[in-house]
Amino acid sequence: MNFIKGVKAKIRNKKKMPSWYTERLIICNQCSENSKNKAKIPIKDKIRISHNFGKDACLICSCGINDLTSDPTVKCSAKSPKWDWIQVPNFDIKFNLENYSPSIGSLTREGKYYFYDFSSIKFKNDATAVLLFVSKKELDSFKVISSCGCTMPEFSRNEKGYLINVSYDTKIIGDFEKQVSISYLKENKEKEYLTFWIKGCVLDF
Ligand code: SF4
């Protein structure tokens, strides 16, 4: 699946992209946190970014630079971001997300942000969060996307809403914090973006 995501990103880049994408790419290309700008990469980081194509990965989040920069619902992974969201996600309280997998992790709200926290996970163990996005009404063009190939979201519809499975690739050792975005068309046909994060730490034992 990572392979397909990487190929799609490469094809996407060959098409004409908007100016915000080019601007982001220039910043990432010059950033000291871009793996291609490091003379020596620690082995831990090499493992973290090995699932990405080539050497262009952000060492903060280990996502491919192409995936990050081409997604309008993502912002730079640095604590003081160097570039921002293009489509600002909605963090409104009405964002109704419920945890359907309480035995694995927990869904918490920190300020206006939702986090699904896996806490510590063993290397290669299952890390799948099952969440319910409550919406009795079927939503037009409903999608769940992640900015990174190591985070795979899927969804299905039931009578209460959308059951969302988000799996993290636990072959990547270390801390992670990944953004997942829900999007759909509102009644006025405007696109709505809602964002949450999954986080945790994969331990090598
Ligand atoms: S996402 Fe931000 S921190 Fe990461 S390489 Fe790009 S500019 Fe640097």
C-alpha cells in the first residue's frame, strides 16, 4: 500500500500543482529536517523513513515530503510550523468522534484537538484504532485520508455513522503523531475538513 501511495505522489508531482505546493516544497527542500539535507542519518531515523520513496522525508514526522506538501489539510510538522494549512480543518466541538476500540488506546481531547493515543505498542503488533464518526445522515463525498503512508485509514457506514479504522505501521520504531482528516460536502456543497491525530510509541522489544 505504501508503494501505491508513493507512486501516486510521484505521478501527482508531475502534473501542474498549485503555487502553495511549490512554495511548501521549496521550504522543505531547504529545511535541515529534510532527510536529504543530512550528511549522516542516525540508524533509528533510517529505519523510520525507510518506507518512503528516495531520501526526501521529514525527520520530525517521518512522512514523505511529497505526501506532506501536496496535501492541503496538512501543516509543517515542526513545533513552530514553517508552512500552514491551506484548507484549515474544523476543530469544532460538534466534531463527534467516539472510541470503538477502548482496549487498545484512548480517545482524548486536548484543547480543541482530538488525539487517539495508543500509548506504548510492541514492534509489529497490531495498532488499529476503531472510531465512530457520528452522523445518522449519509454525507456526500465522505472520505478519510492521512498524510503519511504509514497510517492507513478505512471506513464503512453503519446506522449510527461512519466506522473508521486507522492502522499504524508498527514496523517503524519510535514516537509517532499522525494527522488524519475527514472530509465531506456540506449541504451548501462546500467541503468540510475535520482533523484528528493518532499518537503513541513503538517499542523495540
Ligand atoms: S515538514 Fe516542516 S519540518 Fe518537515 S521538512 Fe518540511 S519544513 Fe522541515
